[in-house]
Amino acid sequence: MRAVLAQLSPPRYVLTAAAQRLPGGLGKQVGWGPAGVLRLVEDLPAPRLPDAPGWVRLRPELSGICGSDVGLAHAKLSFVLSAFYTAQRQVPGHEIVAVVAEVGPGVTRVREGDRVAVTPCFACEQRGLVPPCRACAEGHVEVCERFDLPGTLGCTGASIGFEAAVGGGWGEQVLAHESQLYDVGAIPSRRAVLAEPASVALHAALRWERRGDRVVVIGPGTIGLLVVASLRMLHPDLDIIVLSPSALGTEHARRVGASRVLPSGPGAVEALAASDGGRVLRAQMTSLPILEQGVDAVFDAVASPATIDLGLHLLRSTGTFVMVGAAGKQPMDWSLVWNRQLSVLGSVNFGFEERLGGRHTQAQVVEWLADPAFAVDALVTHVLDLADWSDALAIASAGPGAGCVKATLRPSPDVPLVGEVPLAGEVPLVGEVPPAADPR
């Protein structure tokens, strides 16, 4: 089958990582060049259905390009996480809406021809491991402790998109267990492909147990915008403030339900103090002020040293910082965490949510995707054929510079897309942007 294959041998990865430091951006596309970690192959063996019951073969309609995929292409993923993602041959693509092409023995929940969204993580249930590990037994399948045991699946990857043996969304075929599938009916493809990242965002939103009425979301990329949309569905009255560095991010933040949009950076502290009250405290030998009487929660969808630092400076005492972005090894001053009794929470993937009555995050998200009130129509800005995968990666890497929020790949042109959604500019705007907001 045709697929994009990642070959993560140490020499290729190190070469790609080193190329990112070349002057003038000369090495930015090395990751999908001849010596890079990614290449398109025409004859990759199709994945074989396991002998265990419950497995199906899917043909993707659309597959998203995630920030982690961009990180892989540029060899910027944390080396610490290589302990969890061990396969050296991977077919990327874990944001998938697909059609069921073949069902194996014991399948009862889906039939051939069904359209499904895929929750990609493999846990004890999918691997046939009994009894389940402690994390799975407690409902935290998103952090299964047996993430690399093959079990009856025969796959050491933690998830679809991270092991060539089961395929991935950037290929013509991929395997999944029926427990990972959620029927999307007639939901348009461009909405349905957002089920996985929207589940990530909803899981992050649920990490905060609401205490207060004001939150800040840093980073209007796909995940940040979906966090905003999820918070709006969960808390219709919540004051959601988005910090945006670009006009494109500002526009989309308004569309998905932001109450206000402010420029990112230290100016956000001053702006919030001026509009909402609270003192601005200035420490010696530092340029970033502290907002006394700050916001109740910060959701950081970037997780760079600058955004983490800003988020901690914006929080009120006993506030909550939710790290949604993929932070790596970063120097940080953590003094505000202990001095102001802040809670710092990590958030990854999705799972069975106590605050949803034990339902899976994706079950809720699929319901929302069928509801026009979940205002995410404009987020998929690019759909490209698999043959144009390198162009798609360049667009996704450029982000706002290419007018891109979410770029997607279409692995099989003969698998029809369902429905259409309004293009950017045709969707009603929500909220207001202060006239003086600087998009830079």
C-alpha cells in the first residue's frame, strides 16, 4: 500500500535535528528530504488483522497533521519520550476519520461501510492483557502502563500512528480495535477528522475543576482553539481570554467562542489589569510583571519557556495551570508555584472521564461534532492528497504564515469525503477583539 513511512534510526534523526540549526532556515525541510526521517513509499505491506477478536481494517477519509507529527518531521520531540515510542518504523497519522473496509472475527459494534472516528491509543483491552494494569483499571487508558507490550495485538507501539505494523492515517490502510471506534454517521469529514484533537482538548478542559469565572488559553493553534470550543460547551458563561500572536489566531479564536482576545506576551498582564482590575507587581531583575488577583486557570497549548512563565504570572493565588502543549527540557523559574500555591497539571490524550459520568472523551466529542453549536467548522484549512504530503508538512510547519490552522491528508482519493463546511469568512464571529490589540 501507499503510505508515508517514518524511519527513526538514530543517524537519520540526529541529521534531521542538526539540520534545523542551519542558517537561513536551509534545513527546515530536511526531515522529508532524501536523508530525512520521512518518505513516501508505494509498496509498504498492508497491515495484517490480528488473530484476536474485535479487529477491523480501515481506509482513512482524512487524517490530520498534528503538532507532534510536525515535531517528528523536524526531529524536535523530547528524547525522554523515546522510552514510550520505541518503534523505529512508523506510519504517522493518529487523527483519523475512516470507513470500515473489513471486519475480523468477533466484531459486533461496526460493519463494513460504517464511517468512524478513531481514538488511537492502545491499552490493555486492545492488547488482550488481563487483568488490566492499574492505570487502565482506574479508567486512565490514556496512560496505560503496558504501552509497549505486544499482547495479542503483536504491536509495541503505544498508539496508531507510531508503529508501522498497524499502519497509520498517512497510509491507505490502518488497523483498529472496535473499542477504539465511534460512529460519526453523516458528520462532514472536515469536522469528523477533528474528533481526536478535540478529545485531547476536552480532556484538558476537564482537568480543571471549575473554581472561578476567568481563564486564559495560550496558543490559538488547533489544540488551543479546540480547548476554547470545549470550555465554551462545558461552561457557557465562562470568560475565556485567548492570547494570540497573529491575526489568523485572533480571527479563529473569536469563531470558536473566545470572550476576548489579547496580544500574547507581557502586555497581556497589563491589559488584564487595566480591563479587569488587580495590581501589577514588578519584581527586581525581571521584565515580566505579575498579575495580582489574576485569572482562575491557564491552559497553555504551546508550553514553551516563555508561555509557561507567562501563564504562571497570570494566575491568581491557588490558581490552576494546565499544560496542554508538549513541553520538553526547558529552564524555568518555578518560584511562583510554591509561593502562590499554584496547581500545575499535565494533560495528555483522552480517556474515560469521571466528570462525564464515566463516558469516553471521544463519545462526548462526537456528539458535539454533530451539533452546530460546537463552532469548529473553519479549523480544517487545508486538504491535500497523500502524494502532496511534503507540501502539507511545509504548510503545517508554517502555520499562520501559510494561513494554516489544521492541515489534513487524503490518503485514498477514491474514498469520498462527506459534506462540506463553510470556508473561513463564512462562519459567524463570536466575541470581540479590543481595537488596540497588536496581532504580533
